Amino acid sequence: MKVEKNTNSPTPILQNKNTPHHFEVVPKEITDDLFVRAPFDSSKQEEISAPSISFWREAFNRLVKNKGAIISIIILFILSVMAIIGPSMNEFTYRSQNIAHTNLPPKISGLEWMGFNGKDTNGVNQYEVRDITTNYWFGTDEFGRDLWTRVWKGTQISLYIALVAAFLDLVIGVLYGGLSAFYGGRVDTAMQRIIEVLVGIPNLVVIILFILILDPGITSIILAMVVTGWVGMARVVRGQIFQLKSQEFVLASRTLGASNNRLIWKHLLPNVMGPIIVTIMFTIPTAIFFEAFLSFIGLGLQAPQASLGVLIEDGYKAMRFFTYKLFFPAIIISATMICFNLLGDGLRDALDPKMRK
């Protein structure tokens, strides 16, 4: 073995003759002059170098990275805006009828190349045959009512029913589940027996019986959904409160003399907002589906009122010859439910501390 000296390094390098490409580094003797003390400022020993990020800010950053959730938010925003301004974008109302304009295909000036040319399944332009100059963007139904106005009015009513039902589920479920878990003992036992009775009865049976007792309408549909809809929220909140009320910060707050109201509103509820928000995001599409289902089987809203369920039921009857009657409301209700579910998945991942990198 021979020693090769490197002029750029004070450490000698040994080369093995048997393996000419193998080198061994002989370590230099460690002395005190090789180390330099880092400057130390006692005034900055407890200073936090990284910026402080709150839980909600971190959850928002994770949500923004979820492309599916962001696209869903954009689509839901567009649908909500159209549900508000769509019915007033032309001179028609969702109730106005014109028998001379029955079953007209969609026609939009400038978009004839996309199929909105007013031609039926036989290729006949119904607008030219009937000498009609008015353009119906989504066509008309069997009574000559403008489907553009009815579709967006139906979207407005369906979203309204779903949001109100979800809000009532939120209020009742949070109060019931929170009080049951907070007080525990006999109070929790008695309150949970009531929930078990409601869970034991099929949800759809309760809703249908409730609809049959009351006259079909928006109020009766909302009340029918709320009768058993709050049970899921109550069980989620109860489980979260049971998990949190034995934590150290709650015991410390109680030891310092905090009242029950302060413990509930300042410590417990803020820490269960994540699961509550996720549950609400999944409750809304469920309410939209139930409203559409009830209207489809004739137990929901009745014509001439408009909802997505009513429009789908009307389109289903005429889908063989007038496909457009079913196409537009089906697309909107499908997009709405898919977007709410994707947004719920995104919020669940964003609010889950285990997803923290």
C-alpha cells in the first residue's frame, strides 16, 4: 500500500495496490482549533423561527391543494348563482303556459352547431314549421312552459330545501348530541334510548308517513327530512364530545372554575367543528336526493311547482321522444350531488390532523 498526498487536502490518502481503485482516508488528528463556537444571543433563545400557522389556516392550505374540491367549489358557486339569476334572465316565468309552443326543442342563437338548433329527433325545425321567433334555450314542456326558467327555479327550490334541512339537522343534532355527551350518566342513557327508537324505524317510512299526514309542499318536505335527519349529526357530536371532555385542557379549565357554558362553547364545540362541517357536506346531497325521490314518486312537490325531482319525473315520462326534458335537470342534479360529495371528501382530508405532513 502506498501513500498519495493531495496538495489541496491536509489529510493523506492511502491506495491499496491490490485494488487500485480503492482508497482509504486516514483521519487527521482532531484538535480544538478545528471547531468554531457559533454566536449565541440569549435574548433570542425562545424565539420561534417558523411562522405560527393555526389549525384552520393549515386545513385551508390542504384544501386548496385538493383539485377535486376546488373544482367542486367553483361548479357549486356557478350553479348557485344560476339558480338565483337564471329564472329572471328572460321574460318567462316557471308557471306561464303557451299551448302553441308545446314540446319545442332547445334553440340558442349562435350555438346551432352544438345541437341547439330547434330540430326534433326527425330533423324537423319546429320553430320554422310553427313560425315561432322566440328562442327557448332549454326547450319547452307539454304545456309550453319555458324549461330554462323551470330548471333553474327547480334548482333554486331543491337547494333551498336541502340547505334548510341541513341547517335544522345541524342545530338539533349538535344540541342533542352535545348535551347527551356532556352530562352523561342517566341523561345520556335516556336520550340515547330515544335515538335508538328513531334509528330502528326505517328513515324512508317515517318520511313517507309524515308527507301523507301533511299536504305536499316545501314545508312538509323539510319537516319530514328533519324528523330523523338530525340523528346522524347527534351521534357524531356525541362521540366527539365524549372523546374530548376527558382531555387535559378540559379538566384544567374545569379545575380553574370554568362554567358549563364556557366549557361547551369555548372548548368543546370549537374542537368538533371539523367533523360537524364534514357531516353537513354529506347531509346536503342526501337531502337533495330525498327531495328528488319524493317528488319523483309523487309525494313531493306537485306541478306547476318546480323542483329537480318534479322536472326529472316529467322528463322521464317523455324521455323516448323528448330527451332534452330529462337531460338538463338530470345533469344539474348529478353535478350538484357529485360536487358536494367531492367537497365533503376534501374537507374530511383537510380537517383530519393525521393528514398533516
